[in-house]
Amino acid sequence: MTTSTNQFQKPITANINTKGNIEIGSCDLVDLADEFGTPLYIIDEKTVRSICNDYKKAFEKYPKTNIMYASKALCTSAISALLNDEGIGFDTVSSGEIYTVYKAGVNMQKVLFNGNNKSFDELNLAIDLGVGRISVDNFYELALLNTIAQSKNKTVDILLRITPGIECHTHEYIQTGHLDSKFGFDLSQIDEAVELILNEYTNLKLHGLHAHIGSQIFETSIYADEIDILCKEIARLDEKFNLKLDEINIGGGLGVKYTDQDVPPSTYEIGELIINKLNNSIKKYNIDEPTLFLEPGRSIISMAGATIYTIGSSKQVPKGRKYVSIDGGMADNPRPSLYQAQYYAQIANKKETQETEKVTIGGRYCESGDILINEIELPILNEGDILCVYNTGAYNYSMSSNYNRVSKPAMVLVNDGRAEIIVKRETLDDIVRNDIIPDRLAAK
């Protein structure tokens, strides 16, 4: 698909320098390819900090707001330290994410642990490291968490994750708030869960309710519906159980602009809508002002990221498409194969005013579905050119694999002309590091 240039899709520092090359964070992408190799993930520090600042300003009219970065979008030690420096908390979904933010020096009271099938070991680690909130997803977890907390003679602060019975119009695999979902308690199950917490699971302290309604959301009205449901439930639980819940977590999911067809609301638009609706619902249901938790992930990190590749072979299908291959693909960015996700790209070492052609960007992996971008208009391409794909900060590195036993790319953080490695490129020894050959099969 052909798309036009749109600065919103790019890091805020993206620019064409005097050589005619693209630079990000005042770093020439051709120079980065020469120094660090390709494929290469690039994260622009200024963009991350700017978006964090936008979120903080957008919600400053409701001071009882905690912004919790959804770590599943991109979780590394350096990214965690950067966001921590901006005063952002963390929504984590595994022991790996919990341990990463812990090792990055994050105050663990600013961390929430979420997920639908947390293991004994993960819950044990979360308690030992002092995670601030655990969002409990089901009855099994309630019992397990209470048992662990009881064995440690501790009280664990929790939220109940509920399915609010609404859904956004997005890809079916990234809808998480509708009734038929693997996530959370159904509305009809909340009372039973609360009764267990109040009467049996006395090592758990319930603070509020948590819901998440999907990902890559553009329909702002759905947040208003979600807030109304959460506030109504808080009022109902107070009336029935004399239970004063003081926290609501509305999840994340705000969409970003991958292509010109995507029209997400601004952070300030969504902030105004959420705050106004929350204030109205507080009055409507006569509840105390709750602390508001929100969990942006993609909308914080996606636009800050770009990935560069080196152009390799090409193939013109007679009376068909022209395929141009890169040295990466579905293992470093599986989203086009999984979700039919679309991306915008430019050639980093050629001015856009040159003669163009329509090509399909194919990956290097042994799958016919390994297509990164279908039919994009680019300058005439040659072997060795550098392709820059924008908006790859979210769910690219996070979902990457070693398919075909290809090593994962490096990642650099760029800022003011400085490029720093924050994830090393895997080596061939890394690929086989955890392999074990039984003695009986060892070469004689």
C-alpha cells in the first residue's frame, strides 16, 4: 500500500541531513548501519520523553493519576530506567518484566503485576520484590495468592480485573475487554470474589477495579463507557458490602498512526475525555475520588522506534509485483504476519525527490507470508541501500524470535548525536548457549 510522508509517524527528531540521509536523534542512519550493522532497532530518547511529558500534562487536571507504562510493548533495562526517570510507573505481565524493572532501579511500589495465568513462582517473586499492586484475574489466582501471602505473613494489595462487557472495533486477537474473553472476572462473578476476599482470603487487601478494553483504539467514547461501568460497580459494592474502593485502572490501548488511514486522538484529547467522564461519574454515583491508573504502552514507545535494514536481492514477477528483500523480517517484526499490520518506510540514503517505483518489501525468512510492507512507493532501490521502517518501538523487539536460528538485532538509544547500545546483537554462540547434547549423542 502506498502512503505519503507524515511526520506523526516518525520520531520527532527525524530529519534529512545535508548528505541527503535520514537522521534520528542527530544520528545519520547510514552511519548507524555501518557502525552497528542491520537489522537495527533505534529508539529516539527525545520522542519518548516528549510523549511522557504530554501524558503528564494531559492528566494534570486530575492529580490522583498514576501513569503505568505497559511494559509488554517494549521492556529492556534502559527503557525502564528512562521511563522511571520521567516518573512513569510500570504495568508488568511476567517475572521477566518484573525483574527487568527491578534491576533497572524502579521503586517497586510503582509497579503493577497483571496477567491471566500467573504462576506460583511469579507471584512469589512479585511479593518478595514488593510489587505495589497485583491485578487478580480469576478465582484460582485469588486462592493461590492468598496462600502465598499467608505463608509469608504478608498482606498483598490487589485490584480485581473485570471484563466490562464492551469492546472496541479492532483486530479480534487484540480485543481484551469483551464478555467472551480469557481475561478477568465477568461482572456476574465480582460479588463472589469480593465475598471471598472479605471473609476467607484475609491476606489480600482489595483497593479497586481494573479493566482493559483493547489495543490500537481510536474510538474515544469506549473509554467513557468503561469509566462509567467501573464507577457504577464501585458504588454498588459500597452499597452492598460497605466496601470503600478507591482505585480504578482503565488499562491502555490508545492507538498510534502507522499509516495515513489511522487517525488516533491526541493524548490531550483522550486526557480531557477521561477526566471529564470520571468527574461526571464520581458525581453521578456519589463516590469518593478514586486514584486513576492508566496503562499506555504502544502510544508511549511506538513512534519513538524505527528499524533499519539493508536491501538485498530483488525479483520482478512477470506481469506481477516487484519484490525487494531485506536482511530481517517476520522474526524481528512479526506484526504484519500476525495482524496484517501496516508500516510506512523510507530509504535512509536517498532523497525522496528521485525517481520512484512500487515494490513489496519481503523478509529473509523461509515463509511465503514474510512480507513486511505490501506495495510501497520508494526511490529506485539498489543492493546495499538502507531501509528505515517507522513506528517499530512497540511489539517488534518484544515479539521477536530466533526463527530460522537467526540472531536478534541490536538496539540503540539515540539522542543529540550520540548512539548507545542498549541491547547487544545476539551472536551465534548466543543462539546455541542453552542447547545441550546428551552424552550418548556427542560426536565420537
